[in-house]
Amino acid sequence: MRNTTRYPVEGGNSLWHVYKTVPFSKVVKNFIVIQLARYTPFLSMKNWLYRTFLKMKVGDQTSFALMVMLDVMFPEKISVGRNTVIGYNTTILAHEYLIKEYRLGDVKIGSEVMIGANTTILPGVTIGDGAFVSAGTLVHKDVPAGAFVGGNPMKVIYTKEELAKRWENDPIYGKSGTPLT
């Protein structure tokens, strides 16, 4: 189960209550900042925009690829460690508006994580340090540190230990190269 807080609503579905949960001006500001960052090729500028205007925690040398879409309503609930790569067109959500409730949850992405293109990360998920998320994955639950996960629904393809064994002779990821975190 993801780590989210649930807020029931009455009457229309929870999207009809959206501006009771987040100010319209905040959504407009966040939308503009996110759209600017989605198209800029300058990684340090993206990180500065995210830290300064969206109040996100973004580690040094983290890279958000082109077209990454962050949660427009609650980006401050997203944190990313150092030296992580977020792939092209990935979506990271910290909220979900449902029929009878809305849910909010922090998204914690560790350090030295690789997230493949076109991945969707749902609210309340933690992705551990050194994890690999295959392209096109729906991350609907926590990802253990060092694991290789993928698919829809997401499943563990290799544990940290299995991945280390698989790559033990690899010149980049194995014992003779850069160690896994």
C-alpha cells in the first residue's frame, strides 16, 4: 500500500473541490514553472527552478530529462536525491483526485536512481537508492534500494543481490568498475 493521506469529499467528485485543496494562483505559478523547465535543455536551470519556485528537494547533479511532468498541485511533496536520472516524459504525481476522496502522498526518490522514459510514479511511493526503473513502468508501490523493476503492474525483475551477481564482470557496474550503491 502506498503511503498516502486520504481526504473524503461530499457532493461532486473530488476534482470539483480542487481549489478548496490548493490555491488557484499556486497551480498557475507551478504550471508556468513546470512548463518552462520541461523544455529547457539546461539541467542546472531546471534544478534551480524546481528548488526555488516549487520548493522541491533536488540533489546535486540530478538530471530531469526533456518533458518530465511534475505534480502541478503539490510539487513540494517530491524529493529526489543526488546524481539521479529521471527519463524523458516521466510523470511524478503527489496527488490523486478520485470520486469520493482525494489522496496526497510524498514521493521520495533516492540517490543514484535511474528512471526510464515514459514512467509514471504515483503518490506515496519511495524509490530506494541505486534502484533502476525500466522505461514505461507504472510505479505503484515502493521500490527497494538497488532493485531493477519494470512493467505494468510493476514487479521486481532483479533484486539488488541478483543484479550485482549479473553484473559482477561488467566493466562499468561490476566489481572492476563503479560499485552499485
